[in-house]
Amino acid sequence: MAGIFETKAGMSAGDSNRAFKKQLNKVYKWYTGGFFVFVVVLAILEQMGLSREWIGFIFLLATIGLYAGIGIMSRTTDAAEYYVAGRRVPAVYNGMATGADWMSAASFIGMAGTLYLTGYSGLAFIMGWTGGYCLVALFLAPYLRKFGQFTIPDFLGERYGGNLPRFIGIFAAILCSFTYVVAQIYGVGLITSRLTGVAFELGVFLGLGGILVCSFLGGMRAVTWTQVAQYIILIIAYMIPVVWLSVKQTSIPVPQAIYGFQLEKVSAKEKLLTQDPKELEVRGIFKARSDALAEKLKDPAAALVADKAAAEARLAELRAANAPSVDIAAAERAVADVPRDEAAARAAWTRAKAAADAKARPLNGMPPHAQQFAGDPNGDAAAVAAYDTSRRNFLALIFCLMIGTAALPHILMRYYTVPSVKEARQSVTWSLFFIFLLYFTAPALAVLVKYEVFHVLVGTPIDQLPAWVASWNKVDPSLMSITDINRDGILQLNEMTIGGDIIVLATAEIGGLPYVISGLVAAGGLAAALSTADGLLLTIANALSHDLYYKMIDPNASTARRVTISKMLLLIVALAAAYVAAQKPADILFLVSAAFSFAAAAFFPALVLGIFWKRATGIAASIGMIAGLGITFYYMATTQVWMRGLFGITSPIELWWGIQPISAGLFGVPLGFAVIILLSLVTPAPNRKIQELVEHVRYPNLRPA
């Protein structure tokens, strides 16, 4: 297999590329067939009594071992191979690798979960991310390939001249890539802990080994061939459970075709659940709980004293009555759980009230799945305002995701690896196709799972719930928990808390499939998270080693030294990202979306104007990137709950035009364009060489290459 990663000597470039592609076709056909056989063998072993724990460990060790093997066979110290895979990756395989690079934990794990929880509004992610690739194909990929650099900061440095644009590009690339990679490593920890039963924090560092062994040894060459293997695993893992659910519910094995049919059933069930007496009873209990917490928040100090006194009195009463040890232990926990001071009490009760408010609403706080936007355009003033704000945020999110997709450094780097500009364009087409396979399926998956929950899970006696409920509760109670709030022994919808991050991972168990399929889905999610993490870590390490060290600090550094430094930095960054991910800083989707806004605001104006406007100047691009990124970061820091806590901001949240912090790039992108255009017009034009380079890249036939 190692031979596929080398080019045969004595061949013309065209013959070599054709032979190389033919070898790749043969190897990956055998690989795909072998993977199917592996899953079938595990399924047979499960029927023969192999435990779930062993199945999980086998999936984890086998897949990471496979990626490690590819990484070892692809090890290199050659700069072109390490940074851009020798610029000889065929378009179809680059498209597959890009698909895997793109199919992050957010896409694989979070996409269907977001659609499950938010319904129609979740389609903004699919529309934005898919539309972004159209921008890549039209405005960026072929032109960046013509410039021929290794990285996006490298392009900025060469196009705009001087080290300032390059340095700002390095900072922005690290910021958005690090934010993104933390989300991937969080997903790795979640999946690894589910597969093996280890603690989440340990799962983070176990999965990190799989990330490092690929990118550390062979750079872009190893990452590329690993990502092709990972895409095959993740798409198989994603499709099998959803096709099974489709057959189970409708006898039709094409989930995309029965999406609308099942959505009608879900909508009808939503109306019944909204008016169900038991659901109304549960919502009433949560409403009373919210009102009680509101009273406490009026005077937290007095309420805290009363709560502490009541908890201690209850404990003393049980001890005096020589109550069972279980009851005494529960009372001791209640005393320990009393907030330690007024500030802690206010924070805890505010969180609890927000949770109670959500559960006091119909459908567990979820909007009707087919409802386009909140509010009502034909209702009263408040309903109209809610409708307008919801629609505005939907469009703003699509905008940010489209622009961010077109500017993410780890995605744009992939188009430096193909042999020609023509194949760069073809790569984008193949990327869209491979991404389409998953994105076209995610809305159907969300509806099929919601149908299963509404029609099968809701109404089930608490003591007869399927085993996967308890399994996921052990992984993380915030992802799955059930409280029989009205004590009737029957599960109502509002008594269940289910996190979007487990919808895909639990699909096989929800559908009643053998556990080996659950292991396969987890392996697919692991492949998605690892593939994206590989690309992101490589982007960060290359920005530091190639752009900062080689281009700015030591231009005389040898190739071997540059690659060695890149590997060292990659290890340091990976460990730092794993440490941050282990703290569970925020949900996966926010972290990923923040990365998109950062990339959009920092890079898109500078890249597009740098390609299409020869008058754009270096100082203008530098200030434009700072302005766009600065306003985006400021808006997030002052409006997003987790970031406000991180920076100790206590002032009231003030949204601009009602735009949510997830779409902060909406303000950074136009500001970046405006600053670059206006400052370029009042600063000296770039030198003639740069202007001719821009013209040649856009119009290669005007002058000889």
C-alpha cells in the first residue's frame, strides 16, 4: 500500500498522474470492501455473544490503527509533500478528502441534532455551508491555485507584500482554526467515551492520539489519504441507520424521498402533544417551578438563608428519626448543593429558571418542526417583531456560514494539493457532491428520529425505557436525562432532556439496530471529528512554521528544520486544544459557528479584493482584516453568554438589530470590505509586479506565464 504514496520515476507528468490515480482506485476499492467485511464479522461476533464494550474498543482501536498505518506509510520530510501533498492529488480524491475535512463533528454529530431541536431554522446551516462551496468554486479556489503558495497567510504575504498582512493572516488563521479544532476534539471525547465507557476527559486525550499520528508524521500527504479513508467510513456510518429507520417506518429505503410524508405525521403529532392533558400537567409544574425561582431571584440573599436553613433542618430531622441511610445521604447532598454565596445562588437560580421556562413551553421548548420562523407576520406588534427578528437571524446565519465556508484556511489549503487549476475547479464539484450526500440526508434523519421519539418513546413507562437512555445519561446527563416530574410513571415529552449532539450517535439504538451499527456510527463520527481536526491542526502548525518561522524569522532554514518545527508546534497546539476541550467550554455548534464568523470577517474581503482588484493595497488589507475581525470578536464577547462569563462582562446584553452572536460576522465582513476599499483609494498603489501578477492570475492568456 505504501507504493500509492510515491510517484514512479521515468514517467511523464500525465502518465504518472494516470498511473497514480489507477493505483488509488484499486487500493480504496479493496479498503472499502475490507471495511464492509470487518463490520459483518463484528456483527456475527455480536450475535455469538461479544460484549458491547469489546465492540466499542475494537472499533476505536481498528479505525485509529488504520489511520495510524496510513500516517506511518505517508511520513515525509519533503516540504512540498508535507505542506501540499506534492500537488498531485486527483480531483475526485481531493473532493473526497475535502468532504471529510469539511464533515466535522458539527456536520456529522450536530447537524441533524440542530434540525431536530430547531426544525426549519436549522436549514440555515445546510444552505449556508453548501452555498459557501459555490463561492469557493467561483471566486477563490482556481485563483488561489494559480498563485501557487502553500497557505492562506502565504498568499496574503505575497499578494499584499510585507510581513504585516502575513502576520495578521497567521493570527486570524490560528484564531478561527483553534476555535474550530476545540469543537472537534470535544466531539472526539464525546464519541470515545461512548465507545469505550472511559471518562470524557480521558476520551479527549485518547482520541488525540489518533489525530496526532496522522498529521504529525506525514503532514498534508498523510492527512489527505487518511481523510479519503475517513470519508468512506463516515458516509457509510451515516447512511446505514437512516436508511434502516426509513425502512422501519415506511418500508421505503430512500429517506430523502419520504421526508415530507413523515414530516406531516410529526406535525400532526405535535398538535396532539401540545394539547395532551398529561403534557399540560407537566408544563404547569415547570411553570410553578419557574415562578418560585423568580421569587427567589427578587431577594437572593434572604432566599439563600432560608434554603440553607430548610436543608439543614431536614437533615437534622432525618438523623434524629434514625432514617434510612439512603434518605440521609440524599439530605446531605441537598445541603452540599445549596449555593455557597449570593452570587453563586443568583447564577444557579437564573440557569434553573431558564431551563424551567423552556420546559414550561409546548413541545419541550422546541418550535413546530415545519414552522418557518418564530412569531406571526399577521399577528400583533410583538408577533410581527418576533417574526421579523427570526427571519433576519435566519438570513444572517446563512450569510455568515456562506462567507465563512469560502474563507476557512483549512478548506482553501486543500485546493493547493491538486496538479492543476482545472483540477482545482473539478475538486470543488466533487467536494459538493460528497458533501451533498450527507447534507441531503440530515433533514430526513432529524424528522425520522423525531417521529420515533414522539410515537414510540413518549408514553412509554419509565421503567421500560430502552437501554440507550440510561447509557447516554452515564456519558453526560446534560445530553440525556429523564425526570418523572408528575410521578405518573409514564414518560411525557417535557420530562425528557435530549441534547442535539447525541441525535445521530443514538440513531441506531433508537431504531433498534444491533449495537455493532451503533459502534459503526460512533466510528463515523470519530472519523468526521478526526479528519477535520487533522486539517485544522496542520493549518495552525503550518501557519507558525512556514509563515511565521520560515517567511518572517529565518528565511534560510532548511526544509528538514521547517518540517521538524511544524511537527513540534503541531504537538503543542494539539495538547492545548485538548486541554481546552476537556473543560467543555461551549456547545459544538457555537464553537464551529464562531470559527466561521472569524474566518469570514478576517479573510474573505482581503482574499476576494486581493484576487479581483489589483488596486487593493497591503496596509488597507491589514487594517481591513483587523477591523473586521475586531468588530466580530467584540460583538461575540459582549453578547454570547459563555464568552461574557469568560471576560467577566456583567452589563446587559444589547443585540444590534436583534442579530444573535452566532452571526457576528455579518458586521465584520462589510466593514472589512469598506475599510480595504476606502484605504486602498487613499494609499499608494501596489508596485507594478504585484499588479501584473494579479492580472495574470485572472487573465492568464493576456501575457505569457
